[in-house]
Amino acid sequence: MLSLAGSMVGRNPPNPDVSVTWCSGVPWLQVCTGVMVHGYPLVKHLCGGLQAFMRRHGFNSIDEFRGASLPYFTTHTDLVARQRKAVADRKAQVGLANDQAWTGDGFVAEAESMVSNKA
């Protein structure tokens, strides 16, 4: 597990589902600024949201879900590459790449390749 420090400060409005922060692998949360801005009732609000999340998913401790989202973390470069591939794949699957690809002889087949609601 990564050794990360976590901080949740001054969120407005504060999100009662602080579980998302623990899912990123942090060992603790700091809510000092949040309490200064929103008052001490914020702590009960955050605890209530955490308890609701844990009940909803059947967790008995924070350690059961701490770091659960780490396998889904990636880099911006990877996201751009995935997006480019998805766009290229979509262009390859539907229709023609450009108007110059149209031919008179293949009009029916080319038009059929762009129909999205084929049975």
C-alpha cells in the first residue's frame, strides 16, 4: 500500500462521503479548516456519511476499503492515449473516414455501414 498523507480542508459544502478519500489510500484525514469554517457539527456530519457508506457496502472497518480505487489511478498521458484510441476505433467502426471515401458503386453498402439501429 502506498504511504500517503490525506487532507480534506475547507470543503464547501463538505461532502459527508469522506470514504472516497480513504479509497484513494490515505491513512488519515485532516478536517481542521472544515471545522473552523462549518463548526464542530461537521464532524458528526462526516462520521454519519462514513457510517452510511460502510453500512451500504458491508464494511466493518476503514481498512477494508482503504486504497480500493488505487488500481484505477492512471496518468493524464494514459487517459489521452485511451481517448485517441477510442476515437480511432469509433471512426473505424462507423461509416467512412471522409467524403472522399464515398464511391458511386458502393453507395448502398457505405450508407448501410452508417446505420446505427440495424436489427
